[in-house]
Amino acid sequence: MNPYRILLVVFLSLSSVVVRATTIEMHVNGLVCAFCAQGIEKKLRKFTATADVVVSLEQRLVAVALKDGQDIPDSELRSALTNAGYTVTTIQRNETPIDAIRSRVGQAKP
């Protein structure tokens, strides 16, 4: 068998193993009031890939749960929050369920 064909088969089989993040956590400076939290939540819910949003003023954390198989590029998230007057310091993608994040920050489910 051709070595290139073998490499192609290996590559294609590994590419299906890639795991996509289900949650995006962002640390954001400039969150000072409940109105800020509501504004961020409303802005992020406009993305069609957004399933749920958690905003913690105390921890300066914004978390977005993604709908299955969908994504929001970091650049679009950063742009949306920067244009609203906030500074995004970090963006992390993970598999943490949004309810676990909500519990971690001490927020009741709406």
C-alpha cells in the first residue's frame, strides 16, 4: 500500500477523535453591577451557538455553554465583550458542564 495512502487513512481516523469544547470560560475586567451581567448575558445569547450563559461579578467570570456541534470563535467573543466596554483577560475552552460552573460560583439556576 502506498505510504501516503496509509498516512491519509491515519490522519482521517485521528481527525474524528478531536474533542470539541462544550463550555467557554472567560475572565473579564469591568464587571461591576448586575446591569453589567444582564447586558453581557443578553449580548452572548444572540450568538446562535449559545445554549446558556453564566456571569459572576465576584469572580469576574463569564461562561458560555455551546449547543452540540456548534462553536463561537474566540475573536468574536472577545470582540463582543470589548465593544461593550469590557476587557477579556483569558479565554479557556473545556468540558465543564455549565451547571457545575454555576454551582462553583454560587449561582442558582434560573
